[in-house]
Amino acid sequence: MKKLIISTVIITLMCLTTNHLAAQTTKSEYSKWYAGGTAGIAEYGSTNIPNTLGLHGAYFFNQKYGVGLSVRNIQFDNYKDLVFAPTFFAHWGGSNSKLFFPTRIGLGLDKHNYQYAEKKGDPWENVTEILFACYASAGISIRPSKSVSFGVNAEFASSFEWIEWDYFGLNFSISFHF
């Protein structure tokens, strides 16, 4: 219950901060909606390539700040994670610049699936846990047209209980601005 209260407070503060920053903008010409996908590999070796897939979408209050959702699926040989997080979005760089630096940070849930055996020789059991999680992404993107951008992101998404470097990955992204 503590984790739920803390995440609610943090997300509320992010939304209030975003709304305050949006009120300070003087330019009204920008793409308010943003949606995209990512595919890549995590640091840990896996037979599945790509072993990370993601979707993200946001509403931008001004040219730099927005809020939305991010989903990241991570699949290794013996476990899978699906992280779903309400997310604070920021696009750093010059106004209407073709080159920008997208960042995302959020708190949410991780559906963690893994195989477990009580003792060596016992049959494997599939176990699913729903855990409190964090999500972060930072990258560089180029926007060749007003409505499409391509980029490379460093991403991390994991439950707080299973935080490991295995969940850090590099992804290629395509996003649509409308």
C-alpha cells in the first residue's frame, strides 16, 4: 500500500509540474500527440533478438513536456517482464529542431514471469508476480519530417525487487508526431 501511495504522489507531482511548465510556454505551434515503438536488445545475452519491444504514447502540454504511457516487454531465455508505466516525457533541444533528445521516466507495474524448481531434478514451475516497477529512457532522435522521427535510446525498466543490469538495453525507435 505504501508503494501505491508513493507512486500516486510522484505521478501527481509530475503532472502538476508539467502543467505549470506548460502554462509558461509562449509558442503554440507544436505537435501535441506523440506515439511510437522501440525494438532492441538488453545487456544480458539471449537467443531472442530483439529481446526488448516497447510502445509509448504521450500528450504534450508544450514543445518540451508531456505525460503518457510506456510499455516495455523484456524476454530472456528463462524469464519475461512486461512493464507498464504512466510516464513523464520531455523533448530536449531547440524549438522545431530536427535533432532532439527524448527522455521518459515513470513508475508502474511489472508482470514478472519466470521458471522455478524447488530442488534440482524437480519439474519447472511457471511463476507470475505483479511488482512495483520503474521505467527510464534517454536517447537521441532525428526528425526528417514534421510527423516522423527515428532514434536510438538507452532504456531501463524493472521491478524494484529484481533490479539488475540485465534490464538495461539499447533500442531503435520510430515515433509519430501529430
